[in-house]
Amino acid sequence: MISDGGKSSKFYLGGSFLVALLLFAVFSVWVDLKPKITEDFFFGSNDPAAQQAQKIRELFPSEAFLLLSVGGHNIYSAPYYRQIKSLSEKLAMLPGTNRLISLANGPATAEDARKSPFWRPLLINRDETASLILVFVEKDGQSLLVRKIDEISQEAAQSPDLTRIGLSGMPYIAEQIRQSLVRDVKIFSSLALVVFITLIGFFYRSAMIALGSCVSGLSAIFMTLIVLQMLGQPIGILTANLSIIVYVLVQSQIIYLTNNWLRENKKQTAKWRVRQAVGKTFRPSCWCALTTLLGFLTLLFVSAEPLRQLGAGGIVAVLCALACCYLIFPSFLIFAQIKQPKQSVQLSERRLTGFQAVSGLLLLFIMGFSFFGLWTLNTDPSLLSYFKKDSNIETGLRRIDENGGSSPLLLVVSLKSSNSLDNEAAYKKLWTLHKKLAQHSQVGTVLSLPALLAEANDHPFAFLLPWREIVTLLSLDMNQSVVENFLTNDREQALFLIRMKEQGRDNPRTAVINDIRSTVEKSGFRLDLTGGVYFLQAKLADLVDESLISGVLGVLLLFVGVSWIVTRQIPMALVMGGAASMIPFILLGGIGQFSIPVDIISAPAISVTIGLAVDALIHLAMAVKRKGADMEKQTVWLKAIEEQGPGIITSAMVIAIGFLIFSFSDFPPTVRFGLMVVCGSLLAVFVALAAFPLFARFFVRQ
């Protein structure tokens, strides 16, 4: 019964609803939820990789482009040519299209393109079952333009003279990722919230607790997004899922708070029980929040823009989650009806020891299995892994990749002798390099100055002009200044535009680029600049790899420091750090063993799972500390686990079932993210209740 301060309690509850409504109102009218995902979302402007790409754009002005692979029964037939011409005209008329290259407006005929060293790799697939259309687009408004191009392509694909149309290019890939994230946020995040609410209500058999957890979680989401909007941070490739991370942070602490509340004396008043539960839970929650916050803080110092955005968003999320958990939820807990719980299972030392022994052996077996997977971990997956296998998008991308590559790599080279490149001797060296690059197993198509000059040299009167004059003629406006796309004004640097393969790659992109660099240098050239999506993806993979190592080690070291402050015992702090380290060890090793790629979207799941383990370990450690003054050692652990065990298990079950919803997504990175959190949350139970006490028994004295 609520006998003390009834009016003030109702006022508190009303105030909580009012705060939630105000946050919702501000969120509804002010926050922009559209993810800002463009083709250059990988890095910030201050990153060296992005600066190299910018220098290349300044030397060789270029535009973003989409690549359409248009299949046909006979790409050299008149009906096919008419369809290509019609499709090209429709695409060229779209607002936002700057220019277009296809069989209909490039070479004189399709047969000429077939024989040309320049047009063939640019416009004809290797198996000659499809031709390519390059649509150069403006930087602004790409999202709408990509959707229009996709619609026109699907309509054109219905023609009996065409067999299929596949799309590629970073504007297209970025838009597909954006649409997938938006769809998942709308469907799976919303569904997960419903599941969380249902599970909370089921476990605690209280509609008020379920309502309070919902209001607190949603308020934390609204508050986080409002603060990020105030800071000028847009929704990005990683922060699109930040809302569900915020909600989980709130629910985890709410479960521990409710668990402690249930164990308070039922004869006392409602406000007293809530006050006691808050007092017992708040300090561990603050330490958990500090560890998680510091973990997100480490992301602010990496070069990858999405990880920095997640770091900033995560810091805000942690503070907002803690505020909403302890300022809003307690008002609902005051009015929650207490139903007589089922008789709790009384732990005996023998039963606990048996559970810990079996769990310890199981964890050792899993760690042994996972160990070898650490060496095969793939943090540099193909772009095709972002899309569901055999889907229309993945099939189209794969088809383009098989016939000339799908990921651009830009190389700016100059002669080691620093001589100009507009003479016959330089042309021969460039042509030799062109052929060597084309022979590389990971290279699909190469476009360069020598291929362009070879095309010009086929002109009947070309033999009358020296190479320098041919280059000059091709630089004139009447020839659309085509040389400017491959040669600088001082004629000392040349551009090689390569379409790299995304399939069949055994080595990381960085190793492939280093191999290409070696080929360039052995051919008598310097590789001055490197750019393109392939290069940025290589750097991004290195950063993901680095963040997994440095980020995980950083969080664990920070956790050890926090554990020492909490327990005032160095051995206990080391034991807690060792127990927490089992989570990333097992997860990353298992992922490597099952050949599951770790992309930039799924990688943050490791940090989330470490956070779940940290919560469990800190709450259990502080329970041990509270009960350790007047109890024997084994009794301390027994009582601490009886007190915090239900909260640890309930939290893990709620989070695991909630994130299991994401396994039904059609977007593979979301599936991988969800399943990694599911596995991590279940592992956290065994690590906290079995590994931690076992380690403490052997390494920590009374």
C-alpha cells in the first residue's frame, strides 16, 4: 500500500509523464531521422585517406557515377541498340544527371566499341552478354535520383530484347544501405521495443513496471536524439541503430533496480522500498555507465567518421539512459503492485559449485574452439556482404563484379625520372604498366591514358602527328577535353582508373593495394596518390581491425581501473577484467571459425556485449562487497548470487530475445549485429555467475 506521501508520489508520476511528453513533442517537430549516408561516409574531411581522395579530385575533376549492366540476347543487334538508346535518353533527361556514356552516345557502333582498347573495357562486359551505361550524377539529391534510375531500369528490363539490368556504383550502394537501415529502424527496432515491453511485463507480472520501462526507454531515446540534433550530428550509418542501444542501456539498469526492489521488505511503505532499491543500485549503475561512457570515448579518436559518430552518440546515450532510468522509472515503481513471487530457488554451496564447474569446463571448451578463429577473422568483407545473398541487389552487383569489377580504385602515377608523359617513350611505359595491372587477379578493368591514346592512334591520319600533338588535340574543348580525365596540365602525372573485384579475394584490400604499388614501382613509376572506394574500404577495414583490438583492450583496461576503485582490491579488479575479456575472445574467435564477416555496422556489437558483461560483474561485485563484512567467503558469494543472479539472468534473457528479432532482417549487417548481441548477452550470464566466482576463489584472498 502507498501510505506515505501519496499526493507527492502521484505528482512525481505525473511529472514523469509530462517530461516524457515534452521530450516526444520536441523530438517530433525538430529531430531529423533520415540517415545521412553518402558515398563518402567512410571518413571525415581531416583524415589522410580522405585528403588523398580530395587531391585526386582536384587534379582530375570527376563526378560520382552509377553503373548499369544491361544484358541482352545479342548486344550487337539493332533491337538491343534501340533499347539502349531509349534507356540512355530517359536517364539523361533526369534532373541531377550531368552526363551519360553508353553504346548509344560513345563509340560510333557497338562493333567499333568491341574492337576499341578504350571503349571495350569501359562499355562491354567480358562475356559480351551485356553492355554498360555510366550515369554521372550531381552530389546533391542522389537519394531521389538513384530511386528514379532504379525505377526506369526495372521498367526497361521488361523489354523482350533485354535480359536483365544490374546496378552498381557508390551512390547506388550508399542508397541501398540507407534504405535498409531506415527499413530496419522502422520495423525491427519498433518490434524489438514491443518485445522488450512484453518480456518485462511477463517476468515481473506488472503492467506498471512494463509501462515504466517503456516510458523511460523511449524518453532516453528522445532525449539522446534531441541532444545529438543540438550538437549538429546527423543520423549516420552506425547511429541509425543508436535508438535500440539507448533502450537496452535503460532496460539493463531498470532490471537490476527492479530486482533489488523486489527483495526489499514488503512490510515497509512503497516509497521506502523504492528509495532503498535506488540507493543499492545507483552506485553500481554509475560505475557501469562510467565504464561504458569511457569505452565510447575511445571511439572519438579513430579516423573512421561512422565510429566517431557512434562514440559521440554513445556518450550522450549513456548519460541520457542513466538520467531517465533514475529520474523517471522510480515513479512507476512506487505504484507497481507487488504480487507474491514464486518461492525462489535456494542455492546451496554444492549446487553452486557444480554449476560453476560445469560452466567453467564449457567456457574453456568454447574458448579453445574459438582460439584458432581469431587468426581467420575477416574485418575486410566484400561490399556484396552488405546485401542478402541472391537478392536482386546482390545478384546485380555480383554480375557487374564478375564482368569487370565493381569497386573503383584510383592511382596517380608519375615517372621516377620526373619526365613528362606526353611522348612516345612515356606512352610505351604507361602501356606496359596498363597491361601489368590488367593481369592482376583482383583487377577487373583498367582505364588509362595509353588506352585513350591507342584509341586515337587508330585514326587513319594519326600517323602524321607525334604523340605530343595527339595529346594536345585530345585536350581541346572540341574533343571534350578527354585527356584532362587522365593527365594533369603539366603532363607529369597520369591517372589509372581501375574497377577492382569484390569477389574471390583471399587477402585484405590493403595487401592487394600494396601488391599493385609494387607493380607500379617496378615499372619505373612512383605511386603519388591513391583513392577511390576500394582504397577507402581498405583503410576502413584497417581501422575496424584496429578499433576491435585497441577498443576492446581500452575498454577492458578502463574496466579494470573502475573495478579497482569499486572493490579496492587489485586481484579482484584483475579477476573482473579477466572474466570480462572472455566475451570478446569467444565472440571474435567464434565469428572467425564460422567465417562470418565483421563489417563496420556489426563490429560495435562487441562493445555492446562487453557493456552487458560489465553491468553484471559490477552489480555482483558490489553485492559481494556489501555482504562481505560479516560472512564467510563462500557464503558471501552464495548470498550475492542469490541477490543479483535473478537480475543478471533476467537482463540477459530480455536482451537476447529482444535482439533475436533482428535475425529476421533482410540486411545482413543488422542480422550479424543482432546475433552477436544475443550470443554476448547469454555468455555474460556464465561469465558473471560462473567464471567470475571461480577466478575469485583461486586468485582473491579473504
